[in-house]
Amino acid sequence: MPDLKPNFGKAAEDYARYRAGFPDSIFDRLQPFGVGTPGQRVVDLGTGTGTLARGFARRGCAVTGIDPDAAMLEKARELDREAGVSVDYRESQAEQTGLAAGSVDVVSAGQCWHWFDRDEAAREAQRILARGGRILIAHFDWLPLAGSVVEATERLIELHNRAWKYAGGIGIHPAWLSDLARAGFREIESFSYDLDVPYTPEAWRGRIRASAGVGASLAPDQVECFDHELRALLAREFPGEVLAVPHRVFAVVARSAESAA
């Protein structure tokens, strides 16, 4: 039986190489919310390989990345060196960062909020945010539209991993707004938009190996078997050099309670 709780460190190599990071457009759309401006102190929870952290660092923010997996953080550092940016990565938990109260301007969480104890993580974010601080919860999810390569891929994952329960997602996460309201956040807003992400067949296979339902939870021989079948499926049903993979960006932004009193 596959692991019920994914270990992304098992898939760190594929994760770093093949998982498309958040598009630059999300940082542009965050500007009116006062998120990601030069000089801000940003803490990125569940940073993984540093997708959001690197984006904020490129925009002149002072960024700390928090993640419990040392292998993922090492890949993040490698990618930062290639990008010519610097992020302070720390091996810690989103629910207990170890950071001082009121010490940061922005707390972000990209593609990871569902893995946390959400109420505890929201309270910790509230604690470490300075007056006027903001929290961002962001997703960049594939969309299993009818007839798409995503839909076919999800069916194959389900055949190989009966414990995986994330098929059929729509890329919208309204429960996160309630999480923040319970923790005392105010001025809660959200936005979403769609775009296609180009993947070569090889890159799409790597992206799926790096997912929770495959590389992060299946045994190595099971991953190899899955990947062999996915390669055959792509050649048979989606021939060509580039796949246009539908995705949705979704973001929730809120202001800390102290600043809204």
C-alpha cells in the first residue's frame, strides 16, 4: 500500500527539475495587494524547492524559506545559485517556525497549505506578522479538463495509487478563506486566472513523478512501472513535441488582525 502522507524529499530531483514554478504574472497581480514589494521581509512556508521564495527574492524582498525536508531545501539552494538570488532557508515546520513575533511583513504558502495543520499554521502566521502584515496562500494547479492530458494522467495515477484522492480538482480552494477568518485575519480577498503551460512529454513525465501521488508516495519500482505506462499513454494519445497543459492560478490574500482593528 502506498504511503498516505507524501514524502517529497523522495522526489526532490524531479521536483527541482520538472515542476513548473509559479508564473511571473502572479507577482504582478500581487502588487496592488502590497505583497512582494522591494525591501519587504517575506517568510515562505512549505517552501519546497523555493518557487515562491525565489520569485520574491528576484523582486528585492528579504526572504526566509521554511520547510521540514532537508533534501528539498538543498535543491532550493542549487536553483537559487543558478538564478543568482539569495534566500535564507531553514529546516522547520510551518506551525512552529521559530521566528520572532511581529518580525515579518509577508507570510506566503505556495502549493502546500493542505499539508499543514491549517489552524495552527494560520495562528503562527498571525504571530510572526508585523502590524500591517499580509498573508498569501497560492496555488498553481493542473486542470483535468475533459479530453486533456491531465485527465488521462489522473486516471493512470488512480490505477497505480488507490490511496491518492486528489483527482478532479478545480484549482479553487474556498476553505482557505475560512481558515484565515478563524485565525483573525481581515480584508480577505481572492483571485484566479487560467493559462496553459507547455511541457515536453519527457518534462510532463518528470512533473508527474514529482507529484504526491507518484514519486512522493510510491516505491521506486512502482514509480518506474507508472512512468513506463505514462510514456506509452502520451505516445499513443497525445503525440507531438509539446503538450499544452491547462493550469489555474488561485490566490488568497489577507491582512493581519492587529492592523485591521
